[in-house]
Amino acid sequence: MEDNFNQALEVDVLAAALSIDRQESGELLELLVRKLKRFLPRNTQVQRSWFGFGAIKTVTLCFDDYHYQISRERYGSIATRMIKVIRGVSIKTTEISPAEWSQKVAEALAEIAARDAKVRDALSQFILG
């Protein structure tokens, strides 16, 4: 059952990342934020333009030692990054592809779900809608 959960999680995150090229970047980030804020509010940080009331600029998923960031850049393009964090300080930021970003996020979510039943239930709802 855990293998099915991990596969479903990776497929869901990967599908969202791969649809970046096919969707308006703003719509993708809005959908991502809506789902993540609902099920993982403590792990999700959102930065918006216009003093917090405008379009989403950056979504950061904060986990233990790594943060995974997806940003809407100029002209609507998407940038994905992995940030190494030690004691609350960002020490290294690496640009990665959306496919690699989705794989890393899925792995981090699966690791957290394995440790915490409440998060696992939330992620199950995230995947199933």
C-alpha cells in the first residue's frame, strides 16, 4: 500500500510540474497554493506581488534541510529551485528542472508521510482531490 501511495504522490506532483508548459503559470501557482495551503499549511510559504494581494510570485515548500521553490518569473516563465537550509539559514540555492523539482518534492512528501500519520492522511486527500 505504501508503494502505491508513493507512486500516486510522485505521479500527481510530476503531472503538475509537467503541465507548467501547457498552462498559464499564474493559474498553475494558484492551484498549487490552494491545495498546499489546505493540506500542508505549516510547510507552505507564498509570496505575492502588490503587498500580498496580487498574483503569486513564489511558492516555497519548507522541509527539514531543504526548501523547494517554484517561481513565476518575468513574462510568465517558471523557475524551480532547491535550497539547502541549515539552522534556518539558506546556504545554497540550485536551479533545477521542473521534472527534477517535482521528483524531489514527491520524495520529501513521501518521507514526511512515512513519519507522520496526520500528514499522510492530508497527502492522501491532496492526491485524491
